[in-house]
Amino acid sequence: MSLFIVDSGKCTRDGICVAECPIGLIELKDKKSLPEPIDRAEAMCINCGHCVTVCPHGAFSLATMKPEDCPPVRKDLALDIEHVKHLLQTRRSIRTYQDKPVAPETLEKLIDIAKYAPTGGNSQRIKWIVVNSREGMRTLAGEMIVDFMRHLISEKHPLAKGYNLSFFVKAWEDGNDLISRGAPGLVITHAPKNYAMAQTDSAIALTFLDLTAPSFGLGTCWAGFFMMAAAQWSPLQEALGLPKRNACFGAMLIGYPKYEYLRIPLRKPAEIAWK
């Protein structure tokens, strides 16, 4: 099957698909010809779907994607600048959660939205792990992190002093969980270790999840200590059951917030260098 198919009855030869292909794999030789792939286009195509979704006539189909299978963009749902501004300014890191589990179906819906985050070359190599039980949270996001902290403290590692890890270990031993914050769930991203864009793709995917969570009534918080441990602590890496070639590149606490924020905090003015 060819890389793409153009419906000659719908195509107006307007060249939009040519202009929007991110790698320049489509050419339009003249106004009478249909768009066609350049040499080696099939090997170079990243299957992003730009050509299919930008065509206003529904004339363009990829071998893997037809226009009728792609949901239409609904302009009536587009956010104006004030809605976007409010969404971003009211985003908070939640560190106090209700004692209420999050349904697996809810987390699936949330991740199904977050998967639309852009990835390098449309590689879509980010995978997900969800810890969604009190027992799992205490073991993976609590006890193992504390053991990792104790190890760094005993080794007099610079991170132990830099992050005041003794304080967090003491709090845990006193029954105050400042690590998983009592969150009922944790969402983890992982990708191949040798994938150069893994850290960036992971951060973007989790940011999508972070900004979408409030629409489900959920709150999130970046799990920095978990990410630190997952990068260095073999017991945690083994417990996660990652494929051997993969590593954890991000983690986020998730649950229903116990309290509601009523105001937007102030921030320092942005420092901009105009060139």
C-alpha cells in the first residue's frame, strides 16, 4: 500500500499539505498534478498526521490514518485567552489529599488525554506506570524512598545535605509523610534510556496530565524525591518492573485535593531579554 492516498475528486491542489508537512515529504509539481511523496518519503515519514488533519477538503489519507477516522476540531470548545490564563495561573501543587481512591477508569481517561503531548519526531515512546493502592504507595513512594534517603545520608552524599534528607527521614519515622503526602496514586513515565528526548517528552506528557487533572476534580504534585530515587536506587528500579532498556523519567502524585485554593498567588515579574 502506498504511503498516502489523495482523493482526486476532493483535492483542490492548494498546497496546504505540502506547506504543513514537518519534514517536507510532499511535493506538488504543478496545479494540475496531485500532491505526491518525494523519494524516500515512506522511510522518513513520522506518521504525525499533519497532512491528514490540515486538509480542509478531507482529500488526504495516510496508510495508517484516514480523515474520517480523525475527530473534528470543535471551534465551539476553543478556550479564549482569559480561560487559558485562569487555567494556568490557578494551577497548584497539591500536597494534602482526601482519603479517597481514584477510579482506574478515571486515570485511564486522564492518561488518554495526556498521551497527545508532543514527542520528538512523533516517536510516542513514553510509557506509563500507575501506582493506585495505599499499599503500593506506602511501599514504592514511601518506604523505598526513605531507604534511599538513609543510604545517601550514611554515604554522606552531597544530596543528603543539599536536600536536608535527615529532616524528611525523621518526619517519616514520626508518622508524617512528606514524601508521598498521603496521595492515593502515583503516575510514572518511562522510556528507553538511549532515547535522547526521553526527559523532555516525559516532562511535557506529565505537564499535560498535570493541567488536565483539575477537570476531573483531581490535583497533582511532581514527585521529585521519587524521580531522584528512581534514577539511582536499584531496589526501586527492580520494584517498578521496567523493561531493561527503559528508565523512569518522571513521576507525579495524584488524588482528590482536601482543600480548595481561593486566590492566585503573586509571582515575580518575568525577566525578558529582547534581541
